[in-house]
Amino acid sequence: MSLSVSCTLSAAMVLATVALASAQTPAPTLAIPKALQAEHHDLFESLEAATKAGGKTGEAAKRAMAVLKPHFEKEERFALPQLGALETLTRKGAAVPAGLREDLIRRTDSFRAELDGMLAEHKQISAALKDMREAAAQEKKDDVAELAEMITGHAEMEEQVLYPAALLVGEYARAMSGVTGSTP
């Protein structure tokens, strides 16, 4: 066997081994970080309990729930899954599969298209929480008033940290893939 045939066969075997290894190693999937899932769940459950508080407080909590529930669903669909890629993207020397990069870019573009509406929803949520907090204060339901403050703080953290981070994850993936596209 000649040296060039031997080198060609060796190169083909290496490529086949690499292809087989990458085919057996699934690309990381995008999942909402467990800490964020738990926080959303806890806030939702607490608000659900507040809807049963009775009086003006319970009614105000029901109005808050009516705007918060669909908003949480949008966040979990458009904003939070990208954050599940942070660990992968920040590992030293991490190789990010093309499929994951493409998914991040697609999700970020969808999130960017929804962002103005989601920020407007935060204003509606804030107004509903203000009403809930005021009703709870009048009826001496301090736990519900504190919940309204917690949810308000959560919304501020989303606007100041989570939403920008979700957008950055997608833009980082876009930069890694060399694709130009939407930026603020």
C-alpha cells in the first residue's frame, strides 16, 4: 500500500470516528434553568393562594393572575430557554454545535419580536400588583402585600438582567456562526 493511500485511509478513519462520536453525543438542549423554573412556580403558587384570600385582596389577586399567567407562559416560551445555554456557552473551550447556535438565534429573534409586548405586559402586571398590594394593606393581609412586592422585584430583575442576558446569548450564538441579523 502506498503512503498516500495509507494517509488517505487514515484520514478517512479519523473523520469517520469524529463523525460517529459527534453523532453519538447529543447536542445540548435548551431548558429553562431549574432555579428560574422553581422561582416562577413558587410565585405562581403563592399568587394562586392569594386569589383565595377573599375580599378585595382576593379579587385583586385574581386580576393580577389574569395578566401574570399568560405572561409567564410567554417568558417560558420566548425568553428563558436561551438562558439554559449559558453554562454550555461559558465553558472554557466549549464547542457549541451548529444546531444549538441556530436554535438560539431563532429563539432570540422570536423573543426580540415579542419583547415590546412583554414589557408592556410588565406595566399591566405592575398596575395589577399595585392594586393587590393596596387591597392587602387595607385588609391587613401582609403576606399578600409582600408577595406583590416580590413579584414586582422579579419583574424588575427580568427587565434588568434576564431579558438582556437572553438576548445576549442569542447574539453571541449569532456572532459565533458569523450570521448577521437583528440587533437593537
